[in-house]
Amino acid sequence: MSKRALVTGITGQDGSFLTEFLLEKGYEVYGIIRRASSFNTDRINHLYQDPHAPDTRLRLIYGDLNDSSSLNTILRNTQPDEIYNLGAQSHVRVSFDIPEYTAEVTGVGTVRILEAIREAGIKPKFYQASSSELFGKVVESPQTERTPFYPRSPYACAKAYAYYITVNYRESYGLFACNGILFNHESERRGETFVSRKITRAATRIKLGLQDKLYLGNLDAKRDWGYARDYVDAMWLMLQAEEPDDYVIATGKTHSIREFLDEAFGHLDLNWKEYVEIDPRYYRPTEVDLLLGDSTKARRVLGWEPKVNFKELVRLMVEYDLDLARHEKASRSLGERAISAETGWWET
């Protein structure tokens, strides 16, 4: 009999990669999505909307991390073997603008799921998506599972609550509950408001004449960047271990945003300094200058290791976004020709 997994945040970058991974493993996957006036399922449409071979093992359910009753009902109806809590308000800069909402979804949303598990009397294995932002103003480098937290944003503070409540439920109620402290992980599916994807999208559009400038904030911030597809492997491995525990997942190498710009624009034979301007609006009220993870424990206990390095990651993202930019330019050209035809100014 196949295992059942319940995934929050299924429409996000990590959720889509994890869903693909689980389906390949033979799981039935239930994904929680919020009711909205428009669909936001682009990243998983290829899995359940394929007219030739839709995957019937993937089912989407309306629910909300702000709604305990919906979570209780979903758990009772699905009886999952594994739960992956990836849902959150996950943009650090935005969390300063909507701190209360960030706390409700990213922090309290976790305890709502844990309480639903306890009240339902079921024993699924639980994965909590923690974040390297927990370390914030780092007190040591590299950061390990033993490094003290120093959160520097409402998002990180909410993640700190989620981390500790997961540990508390593990110790109080014997739940198989794990925290994955994932350092920055990017991909071609990353949201376009995140700095990595913002850079690759802009670089490719500038290359094709669709954009003139890119506005950024702190270029000196350094991050430990990995590939999201590699990191969902680690999520699954944590729930296959004999005992629940918490793990840092990282590459062990750090690069600045300037280096990211070098790689992205350099791949397109562009000099980013000619196109990038600093906009103070993108500075955080409190900055996180350096994040560098030590995943020795995960490598030793879980047998996990990253496969895609920094240069490969940036190149992969640039090539994907270059294809998008080409399609955008072609569509724009067709639109202009159609307008010319309508007005009688068709150019031959």
C-alpha cells in the first residue's frame, strides 16, 4: 500500500519539487491550497492537469494555516503517513511590512497543525521547514545545529517559534517531528520577488532589450546558496530516519550578491555594473550579513549531500529565464504586429 503525504505550501518552489519527488517514490500526495479568486498552481499544473496522463495520486484540498478547523478536518480525512509543513509567508523583507500576518501563518500555523495531529490521535511523521534566517546576527560561523539563534526579522522570529514548538511537541507528546534548517535554496521556480530570481529574470530581459535597469538593496550580503531540488531530498530523508531530529541543510560555501550578479550577467556577456542601481527601499531595517551552514550531521546521519554547485545553479536559472525572455519578446513582437495591422501601419 502506498504512503500518503500531506504538503502545505504545495504551490511554492519547494512544494512543487517535493511533490514530484514523492510521486516518483510512489506516494499519494494531498496538497493544501488556499481559496482565492484565481488559481496559483502554475508550478504543479504539469502534474495534475496533463490531459494525456494526469496523476490521480495528487489531490488538492482547500485549507488554510490560519484555520484550525480546516486543518483538523483535512487530517482526519486524509490520515497521512507524513506531513511536510512548507507553507509560510516566506519573504523576509515583506515580513517587516506585515509582521502580524507573518506570525500567524509562519509561526502559529505550525502549532495549529501539531495540535490537529495530537487531537486526531494519529501518528504521522512531521517535517517543519525551518530557515537559516534563524541565525540572523550570527554568533559563530559556520552555523550548525548547536549555534544559538539570533533572528533579525519578523519572519525569522516566527520561524523561531515554529522551530521550538516542533521540538516541544516531539518531547512532550512523542511525535516524530523534525526541523530542517535549510539555508538559501534557489531554482528556476523561485518567486520573482526573491533576489536570486529577480537577478536572473532582469539579466535575461536586459540582454534581450526588454528591461533597462535592475534595482537592488544590499549587495554585500553573503548567503549559502543551494539548489532547491537537492534540498527536498533532505526533507524526505529526515522522515525516513530511525529517530526524529533537527538538521542543518547547506552547501558549506558562501557567496555575496555581487558574486551572484557576476555569475548571472557574466553568463550573458554583460557587465552588471552598467545596469544595477541601489534603491534604499530594498534595505531591511535589520540586515543579516553572512550565512554559512555546516551540514556535517545531515551528511553523516542521513547520507545527504548537495549535487548542484553555485555556478551550475546560477547558470541553470539564467538559461531558464533566458528562454522565458525570448518567449516574452516574441509575444510582444506579435502583439505589435497585430496592432499595426489593425491600424493599417503594417511594416513589411
